Amino acid sequence: MKTIDVYALGNALVDSEFKVTPEFLNEASIEKGLMTLIDEKRLKEISEKLNREADKRACGGSAANTVIALAQLGGSSFYAYKVNDDEDGKFYTTDLKANGVDFSKKSIAKGADPTGRCVVFVTPDADRTMNSYLGISASFASENCDFDQIKDANYLYIEGYLVTSEKAMKAVDEAMSIAKSSGAKIALTLSDPGIVKFFKDQFKHILKEPVDLLFCNEEEAMSLTDTENISDAFEGLKNYSKTFAITTGKSGSLVFNGEEKIEVEGFEVEAVDSNGAGDMYAGAFMFALSQDKSFSDAGRLASFFSSRVVSSYGPRVEKGQMRLYMNEFKGMK
């Protein structure tokens, strides 16, 4: 019997979130609404320009946010990543543990590069812009993974940002091979429109055989499928995944359960920070599937919780608040 709902691979980054204006982004030459990879020199320049403490700090990275959401909802998760044994790395591991996510000691390493950091800029329109310094996470490899745990997992979840690294891609290949041989389903998130655009060949390598479940937003779906509208993108995704979910912002999501298209309505809220919305969606969706819910029910739960995460600052919701939201959701039925 499988004991882990989701085993995830991803880049481990300490998220430092700042509320800024669009004018600040222009002055700092930061491209709004995208994730941009930066080096240590650029990180220092941005930090000096900000010249203040972060409004919020948390262990992050897309896959981390997803498995934390799943764990907070009551699921079981295991996360493979890489941090340095420095202050940020210790903070990361402590925060991950506090949120109920299991991990391997192989994920904690010593090296010249520090633990990765992601500077998240949130503008008044609730848009999020990310500048990521991968640090030691850039050398994430098979040696940082406890692959035996995949055999006990229902899903292997792959963070799309890993396509930027050859070593990480080799770890993904090895993890996928073990998943296939052990009966674990494979899920992939496309993560970011810019990453899909510039690393499309790497994504198509992962998707040379259709995966079991894919998560993306509209822009990512159209980029991967080389289409210009969501209807064509929806059909095109069938070549890459047996089932999938396309988030469509405040209007909800489009879900394919392998047989039919399901339109899932969104939940109206006042959005203040879109950071973590897609990660929350994936975590809640896979949690629902682990509870034998239908794809329609999974989409509705995922849309609800992603709407709640955008209504407050930060990439996720505190555990106690998650329980309150779950009670609110159950009361809607």
C-alpha cells in the first residue's frame, strides 16, 4: 500500500516578499509579471535598492508551496531539493518540517554557493514578479534525492523550473523511470510562461510520452502547444498529458479528466497577491484526488483554495487558517 500521496522534486528557495510599485520595477529594470533568473551580483544590487527587511519570508519554490498545501490539507508528501547548511538553509528546513512535509537529509549539503533565494515583488494590482537566485539549488542532482521513497508514492510531482538545469533534468529522468516501474503516476507543472518559452525542448523531452497529470495557466498552455487561443491549447495538451488542469485566473479553471472538458467556476475575492496561486491549486487538486474525489470536485476545491491564497500576502496560507477555509468550503455545499 502506498504511504505517500505526492513525492515532489523542485528548486528550494527562501522567498522574501516585498510590496512595491510598478514604478519601482521600472526603475530597477525588473520585468513585471515574470520569473527571471539572476546571479548573486544582481541579487545584491536588488537588495541594496530595496534597502529594507522583507514583508514576509518563507521556505519556498513552486513544488515546496504545493506539497505544503497538500500536507496542510491532510495529505502526505515527501520533497527532494537542495539547500546549503547555512542560516537560510536551516530556516528552510525548519519551516518545511513545521508545515508537515517529509524530506531526506540528502537534500542538505555543504558547498560554496549559499541557499537559493527568490525575491518576490507584489504590486497593487496583485501581480507577482519574481527574481530568483538559485544558489546551491542550481546544482540539484540525483544525489540529493531519496528515490526509494518514490516507490511508496501515488504521484511523482515535477516542478517545471527544473528544466533550466542539466543535472536536475537527469534527476527528473531517473525519478520518472522509477515512478513508471513502481506504478506511481507522473504529474508536471509548467511553472512559468517565460520558462516554457525558452526551455520548450526540455519540456518536450519530459513529455515525449504523455504524463498522467499536467498543471498550467492559459499562457503556458498556449506556449507549449504553439497555439493562439485557449480552445486550441486545450486540444493540444491532450498530446502531452492524459489529464490536465488549466487555471484561468479569476474565472476558474478548465479541467480534462481523460474523457471530457470540465469548466470549473472561480471564487470571487479581492486579490492582493497572486504569488503561490498556481502552486496552491496543484496541491489542493492532488489532495482531492488522493481522497478519491472526482476531477470536477478536485477542480472546485483547488479553485477555492487558490482564491483564498491570493486574498492575503504570501505564497501560502497558515495551517490554522487552512482548517477554517476548509470548514468554509464544506459549508458552501
